[in-house]
Amino acid sequence: MAFLLENYWKIVPVGIGATAAMDIWRFLLQKTFGVSSLDLGLLGRWVGYLFRGKIFHTSMGKAEAIPNETKLGWTSHYAIGIFFSFLLPVIWGEEWLKNPTVQPAILVGVGTVLAPWLFMQPAMGIGIAASKTPKPYQVRLRNIAIHIVYGLGLYGSALLTNVLFR
């Protein structure tokens, strides 16, 4: 695991790039089709309440706003994306960083959907895998799609990082 410390300077940009790919995807969906996505202010509100010791909420949207929740949401969003980017070298080794392949990146991307489905969404009051939303299957499909984009972003960012940091 020492290779993680030696390569963090390559892994962090991969996580940032993959998270940015998600944001570009969300932006394009919203501007092109009017599709809304996770309000990062609500993510920040939830994280803010985590720091206050409260994990579970009946409805995150109805919880009292906290100062700077949108900034906290954006920061948390990128921190989570960077955190998950470490899974690739942990599971596939340092070799993946040197010669990235798309399949592991997609697997990690899709696998990361379990975090919101099993932890964040229930904690925010919308149930396991958005089961308490009006159209849970629609939310789940969007979740899977954006996590595939994250996986593609991991792969593309790893390729770019290899070009930039030779």
C-alpha cells in the first residue's frame, strides 16, 4: 500500500477529472433535456449535519439549511470522487495507473453507486436506492448512468494523467 502514497499525485487528479466528468454530464443533461440531479447544497447540508452528529433525516430537503452548505457540498462531492479513485490502484494495483484499462474503471464507477443507494439516500430520507421517491426506477437509472460516466472519467483522467506526468 506504500505505492498509494508514492502515487497520490497521480491518483488525486484522476479523481478530480472523473468527478468533473460527472459534473459536465449533469450540466449537459440539465441544459439539453432539463433533467435535474442531486442538489450539491443538500449534500453539503447532510455533511454539515454529519459533523453535528446527525446522520439520518426524514427529509433532507426539509432540514434546516446550514451556512455555506453549497460550498460544503461541492467540496464533499470532489472529496468523495477522489476517495473512490483510490479503489482502482488498491484493487488492480499500481500497474493500472501506468496502463489504465476501461473495464476496471467502469466496474469501480458502477460499484460506487452502492454508496448513495445503501447509505446516503437512506440517510437523506429517500430510502434505499431512492425507494421513497415518486419514480425510484428513474432515479436509479440516472444514478447508474452518472456512475458509469464517473467510471469513464476515471479511465480518461488516468490516460490524461499519464500523458501529462511522464
